[in-house]
Amino acid sequence: LPAKFDWRQKAVVAPVQNQQACGSCWAFSVVGAMQSVHAIEGSKLEQLSVQQVLDCSYKNKGCSGGSPLWALDWLKQTGVKLVPQSEYPYKAKTGICHFFSQSHGGVAVTNFTAHDFSGQEEAMMGQLVERGPLTAIVDAVSWQDYLGGIIQHHCSSQWSNHAILVVGYDTTGDIPYWIVQNSWGTTWGNEGYVYIKIGGNVCGIADSVAAVFL
Amino acid sequence: EIGSEESDRRHRYFQDATKRHAYLNSFSAAPQSARYGINQFSDLSQEEFRDLYLQAQTSRAPCFSGPKTVG
């Protein structure tokens, strides 16, 4: 594995979004991974509709919360194609699901893997390099006050409450860390990103990690 | 509106946040350590923050059983 790896440097990670006052992190996490894998496979980097997932993924509860794995399962089972964000814009409110014909262009999930990598974060690094950005869920209670730097304390595992996108890692410094894209806008954290220490399953980052296949 | 019940409540949450920051930063000795302070969520109570932003449901995943990666 390379000592550091960052999918942003390959121009396959879309800009940081802001979920606003809506519990839609689970949808941002899944759509972020799909956008990146689509670009890694050679397509132009394009923002896909988070609102479509929010409105249509019936296994979840829209702005009242949801699970990235349930959303991925819904995408896989139904074969729903996500349309561009421009065609189905984000409203930060749960709405009525808009349907598109099968002939309408879009990006569909063919499969996904989900694993618990606790105690195996090196293997998780391998998955990130091999598969693309990963969706994960974390304990983000202390993130209310986060300004920047590498989180090493105040973060439990197995009490996950927030979904994020892992886009890279860096093990070259004194403290190895994950590079994580959040969906609380660019004014939060390190221009919308948070760094989490690798090893020890800090914030539960390794508890439930998914990779998508398109 | 300054002096309103809502304003007083927000002010109290803000004061609570500064106490939290002092505690959280007391663990941050190394230069790269996380820093905690005033941001856009500082006038929310912890309950409000949780209800608005921490709504992901946990789904258990099986342990990874693929090949171990040698560092």
C-alpha cells in the first residue's frame, strides 16, 4: 500500500456539500461514493441526485435519518438509476419520489460490499485504494465543536450516528490518519473535511464500511 | 431579538459550548491534534445537534475476512 493516498488528487471526488437542517448524511455518503466510482471508471465527475435517494429509498426515513447500507441495498435491488443533481436538486426536505423512465440516463449500483474492519484498518486502506472512496458510519457527537486537526480522543466506537465518505489516508507523519469528507459545508472542519487517527477504530470509523460497484 | 427567551437560551448553549471546548482541548497536546472551538453549531444544544445532524441508523456488517495486508 502507498504511505499516503488521496482520491481528491485524482479529481474523482466532488466538492463538499451541505446537508443543512436535514438528517440526510446517509444519502450524501452513498451518493458521494457512487459519484467517485463513476469517475474512477472513466466518466466525467458529475454530481448525482441526493434528493432522489432521500425521497425514493423507502427503507429509510428521508430527513429523519437512514442507513447507508439500507440505501445501497435499495439501489441494488431496484436498479434505480441516479440522475444528475441538476435534474433533481437538493431541497433539504423529504419530498415525493420522482420516477424516471428506464431509458433515462443515470448511474446504477450493481453491487456493494459491507464489512466491519475494526482491528483491520490496514485492510480497509487496501479497500479504499482498490475500490474507491468508502461510505462509513461514525460517532460524531464531539464533531459539534470540531475545528480541525486529527481526532484521536472523545470518539467512541459502536455508537455510530453519522454517515461520511472516506476519501484517503496519510501514514507519513507521526499520527497516521484517515481523510474524511463530511456533508456540513466547507465552513466546518478542514474546509469540510475531518481527519481521524488510523488504528484503534477511532469514532468507530471501521465499524461498518461499504464499497460500491457500478 | 436580544433579551428574548430564545436569545437567552442560545446564549446559554453558547456558554455550555465554551466549557466543552476547554475540556475537549485539554487532551490536545501535539501540534496535529484535533482542536475544538466556536463554529456554526455552537449555539445549538447537544440534543438539538443530535436531532438535526446525527440521524444515521447503524447497520451491522460482517467482519472482513479477506487477505490481511502487510504494511
